[in-house]
Amino acid sequence: MSKSSAFRALRHALAGSAAALLLGAFALANPAGAVVLCPTTGVVGGFGYTSGTSSEPAGSTCSTAVTISLTDSQDEGKLQFGSSTPGFPSLTLGSFASGAVGGVSASADVSFSSAGSDEPYFILAFTDTGDDLGQGTTDQILFIEFEPNALSGNTLALDPNATLFNLYNNTTGKYFYGTGQSDVETLAEWLTLFPSLNDETLQGLWIGEGLSGSNEGMESMTINSVDVVPEPASVALFGAALAGIGFVRRKRAKTA
């Protein structure tokens, strides 16, 4: 079970002291101000899925896990966190990307089993109010993770400088920009290509499964918790420096 801490940055230097080195090590291991989203505060969505809850082991960050299962990997299951979720941080896409701690803006503790090669993935929802993408100012736009090997053990991590996403208009049901689904960039690269998106509000952070290009059989994911870094990191590194409405057919990239 992943853990996160409410450790807040200490602003003044403790140079030359043993306390400085100890606090520095603690800061490196604990994202500053990380928010924990427990699964039962989210909303289960998709189609063709079944879902249920289960108790987590004593000492877990959250008391209850959510499991979403598919009999056909072309169906969709997702757990959605957004503005109505208790404790959901107020973020722009830019602050979400720049606030990464240790390269991570969000990390989900997920147990996953699949008869095929599919894996769970992150989806980021927003509205392009400035019409920077030319897709309408009220359309819901999704960054959909497009990675062949997103899951490491039970950790699904979102690195804004490494995790690849494509862009999808969830209102019109179409990929767009460049070659569509196969046109992928990191979140940081997309925000560089379309700078005004930095100021758009992150309206949803979802964990999805399914939507594969062919039926690979049954799959199931259990979400135990999701950690989100709510603002640009202010961790003092003392040891180093003292300071759902649309439908999309989704096919995973395959490794050679």
C-alpha cells in the first residue's frame, strides 16, 4: 500500500546539523503536501463493468478499496475523481505538471489482473475554455495515457515529463491533432505545444481500464488509494541544497 505524508516544507536552512540531514532524507521520501484520494470518494463509470468494495488491511491509508471488473477488455471501467470529490485539490494543468515531486504528479496503488496485455491508465479531464485546440470552448477534452507498460508492481505513476498521452475530444468522440490516437506526447510537451492550456483547470483525474482494440478477455483492477501532489513542490532538500461521456476505442501500444 502506498503511503503519503502531509509533511510541509521547512523554510529555513539547518546547515551543518545532524537534524538537517535527517529532515532532508525524510523530505526526499515523502511528497510535500500530497493529497490522498480514497477510492470510495470517487465515482465508478464506464460500460460493461461490475464493481464492488472490500476492506483494506489494517494500517492502510484508506479503509476501503474499489474493484472494477470487465469480462471483455473492449468494455470500459474507470474510477473518477473530480471537483465534487472531497479533498480534490484545486489545480491547473500547469500546476499539476510543474508540482511533481520526484518526477511524479500522481500515483495510484492498483492491483491489476488481465487475461491479455492491457493495463490500467490515467485520464486527465479538462475544458479548453480558451479554444486553444480549436475544438470548442465547452467540449470536454481528455489526456488519455498511452503506455505499453504503465504499471510497475502495484504502482501506477504519472510523470508529466515521461508518461505519454494522446488527446481526445470526449464531447464529439474524436481524437484530434496530428495523426490522432497515435500522436502522443508527454503532458509537459503538450503544454509546451499549447501554452494556454497551462491555465486550464484540471477537472478530473481518472483511473481507467479496458477500451482495448480487440477482446483480450477478462480483466480486473482494485484501486487502493491515489496520491496527488496539489501544488508546486516546496520540499526542502537539506542534504543537497539548503532551501465520461464519450466512447473511444483505445488500442495500447505494444512493445516489440
